[in-house]
Amino acid sequence: MNKMTRRNFLAAAGSLAGTALLSPIPAADASVRNVVTDGKKLRLAMIGTGHRGTGMWGKDLLQDYSSFMEFVGLCDINPGRVETGKQLIGANCPTFTDFEKMMQETKPDVLIVTTVDSTHDQFVIRSMELGVDSITEKPMTTDEKKVEAIIKAEERTGKKCRVTFNYRYSPHRAKMWELLHSGEIGELTSVDFHWYLDTSHGADYFRRWHRLVEKSGSLWLHKASHHFDLLNWWIDSDPEAVYAAGQLNFYGKNGLYRAENCRTCPHTGQCNFFFDITQKQRLMDLYVANEKYDGYLRDGCVFKNDINIFDKMAATIKYANGVQVSYSLTAYSPYEGYRIAFNGTKGRIDAWIQESKPVSDVNFDEIVLFKNFRKREYIQIPFAAGHGGGDKLLRDQIFLPNIADPMKQCASARDGAFACLVGIAARNSIASGEVVKIADLTSLKPQAAKRYERIL
């Protein structure tokens, strides 16, 4: 022992502490839905064949789950991109630019929605009306009227929408849930949650379509809905009221110079944000080669004057069970990651997760457990690829038969709605300068104990 460094010892101890969490999830009982029925493969159609669709929900599915699913149709408004997407995925199915035609001709069991955020609602709702369940990328949608329309469509049709909150599945975030729900710090009273996007990944939101609030709902929705869903899941309650502030301080109009996009910019020698898309073959194939169809520039300037989303945001959130949250998001940090602290009646859980430029060479995420009147405990969770290891675990639960859900990670339309409603309330609060009550936005009413629904 005296020859071991503190770090090596803690890493070893942390690996043991996380063993139960990282072990395969046990098979569920017979009540859990099995997507594989009578030996038939699940028939999937997808709308939106951009980077996320062709990767996480395209090629990766065929690579790992082809025994259980098959693509029967791919659709995109850009005819060149949908054909390129088909090649990148490796699918053997027809392609479409007409959504209705795809749905009528291919008759899928499930639709995957990976389009621009502001259009999610129209495809989710229409799929339900056609008798098809859907899986949608986050955010589920971008305003309260669209949230209400999706909830009503579920009630009207009996079909379901699942929202793909992969952050719930990453082992270190699941370990936090486990610690909270095992009562390690007593009754949870408040949370401090601060997220940092760096000048690489964070900047990328400002060069893409996400820079426009009318398409992404702003980072309050596109990015922060991930964080709000984590909070809702960890706290196990519904958000009740939001007060927020936000500004555009760094990107957009704040730049010293600007252009339409990086490839045509005369300031590449002076700009730290120059993005050479020609070095990214996948992006060249998907986007640049198909600009002629829709004019979309994947390497847009981060200082364009049309940018209308915030790059600095903060909110105070009150939950129906009394928990209070202090949240912030900064989109121009020198590193990427987050700091979080859970405060309880018997202690506190702390974590500083660095997703880029870590301060040391460790290969684990560390959680620190403080109990009142006791020494702190360190728990290390090994690094894993794909959003902290969450991507594959999420896909496993959707596409493999008989996978249980002991930590309630499956996210329904109701979960997707409340994650969106926090961001929508924050936007409305900034506009009005007032506290916004979640119950005033839609027919959904916050509950002190979160309602859980296992779907697809």
C-alpha cells in the first residue's frame, strides 16, 4: 500500500465502487416490451440524414443491431444529402424527399426524427397520426405550443414518442443518480449546476443552423434541455417555476470581423475560429457537396450578424418537491465540461467533469461524496466513448430485447416536454423579466414525484 500513489489507490477503489453500476443490466420481467416480435426485425424509417442521423442513428445501428432492425426508408429535404447519407449508413433501402410518400410506401414500425429542432413536432405528430411510434432527438420541440400539440397527439392516437436523452445513460451520471436515490446525502435540498462549452464545440453551434432561435429554440433548448432532463431525472420531480437571464456577449455581432463562411473569409489569418471544413471528409461529403441543393453552409461564420441565440445564460429553477437549482451555461469557455454539487440534509455530492483539456492525465471521472461529520469518499468511473458511454447503453435499451430499466432512464414525451419547458420558461422569463410558472405554459401540471412511463 505504501508504494501506491493516492491516485492509483483511489482509481482502484473507485473501480470497485462502480462495479455494480457498470455490470450488464439484468433482464427485465415479462412486462417489459420487446421490440423484436415473432422473429421479425423492427422496420425503421428516418427523417433527417445529417451528421447525427447518419452516425448515431444510422451507421451505428446497422453495425450493432442489424439482427433486430432494418432501415426501410430514409428521407431528407436535400436530395443529395439523403443519397450521401444512405451510403454513409450502409443502408439498402429507398430514399425520399417527400415524407408522406416515404411513410405510405415503406410502412415503418418506428420513425426516427433527426431533423432541425423546430420541425421535430410536425414529424412526430404526423407519424402518430399514421399509427407509427417515434424516436426523436432532443430537444423534443422548441416552444410551448408545439409541446402541447405533441402531448395531445399522444392522447388522441395512443401512439408514443421516445426522446433520446443519452446523457442519462453515461455511467458517471448514472452513478450520481444511484448515490442520490440510495439516500447517501439524505434528503436532496438544492443543486448547483454549471455547464461550460469550449471555443471548439461551443463555437460550432454558432456556425450552424443552431445559431438561429427560430430553428433551434436557442441553446436553452438545443443544448440545455439535456441538462434540464438530467436535473428532472436526478431530482425525481417536475420543475415548477423559472427565473432567468441571458445575453449574446461573445459571438455574432460582438466579433471584430465577419464573413459568410470560413471558406470565403478574407480574415482566416487573424481569426482564432477559422474552421477548415476541407479537412473533414465526412462533412465535405454530407454538406459541402450538397450545398447546391439548399444553400446550407456547414462552416458558417461564428460572428455573423444574424446570430440571435444567447451565449451566456443563467437560471434559478424551483421544483415541485421543494428542491432549488442554480444553473448556468457559458458557450465560450477554454475547456468543456461541468461542475455540479448536490446538497442534502446529510451531506453533499461534488463533481468537476472535464470533457476537453483535463487538468491531469487521469482516465476516469471522479465523484466526491461528503457526509456530515465523516471523511470524504472518492468514486472514480472509467472514461467511455460516446457521450460518456451513454450512446451505446441507450441504443441497447431501445433495440435489444428484454433490457430492464432499473434507473428509469427511458424518457417519454412527458420527460421530453418538461426538459423543453424549463428552457422555454427561461426564454420567456428573459423576455418578460418575470418568474415564469411551468403550469402556465401547457396542460401538463408539475408533480412533486416524477411520473415514469416505460415505452419502446
